[in-house]
Amino acid sequence: MNWKSLLVFVTLSASGSTVLAQNSAPQPNEGHSQTHRGPVVPNGKVFQEILDKLDLSPEQKDSIKALRKSHRDSIKLLRTSAEQARAELDQSLEKNQDQESLKAAFEKHLQTKEAVDRERFKQMLAIREVLTDKQRALFASLRPKGKGLSLEPEVSGD
């Protein structure tokens, strides 16, 4: 896809999502959170249900809670950065900036989204290290397929 086609797509996507956001109430998504434009991830309740099915020892529960807490601030900071980059891209498109500025804003947007996904993936890998082989297999089977690589909720009450 060339840059001209990409810009048309991004422009239409941005304007379409703005209209949809203004004209529709949030819809529940079967326990998944979609407050950002990245992969859909389970909310805290779904994550807890998955953990309950793993039959974790008290030590494993404590370790996982500590891991999630240690990653929470960095994920939140990265998510804020990704939201700002998306807003900057939207503003650049609205201001009809030159192609190079739009490309730079789009690249920044992609990089910040990727940084969030990488941090979430690191967290998932760390959680897997706490599990036994049998629990890992069950964990993999319970994780929502095609919904991103993470189990970190968007807003956590821990």
C-alpha cells in the first residue's frame, strides 16, 4: 500500500471513528476492555477467572500479583504516551499537514502502540515463569485467542 492510499485510509478511519464515538454509547464486549485502539485484552474480572482456574498456590498468587503491580505503572505510562501520539496524529490530519509530518506522526503512533504491546508481552512472559508446565498449558488454552498477547486489564483495581 503506498503512502497516499495509507493516508486516505487513516483519514477515513480517524473521521469514521470520531463519528462513531460521538454517536454510540459504549457497548459491553463480553468482559473485554477496549478503551484504547490496540489489542482487546480481558478486564480484571476475566483475568481473575482465568487465574482461579489455574489452581495457583498462595506463593504463585503473590508472585503474580507482584508482577502485575510492577508492570502496571510502566504500562499505564506507555498507554498514555500511545494515546497522546494518536491524538497528535489526528490533529496532524485535521490540520492538513504535509506528507512528511503525517508520516512522522503515524510512525510515532505505531511505535508507542508497539511499546505498550511489548511491555504487556513481557508481563505475560513473567507470569508464565511462575506457572508449572501443566498450568502454562491451561493458561494458554484459557487466554482469549486473537485478542492480543496480554492479560493486563486497561484499568485495574488491585
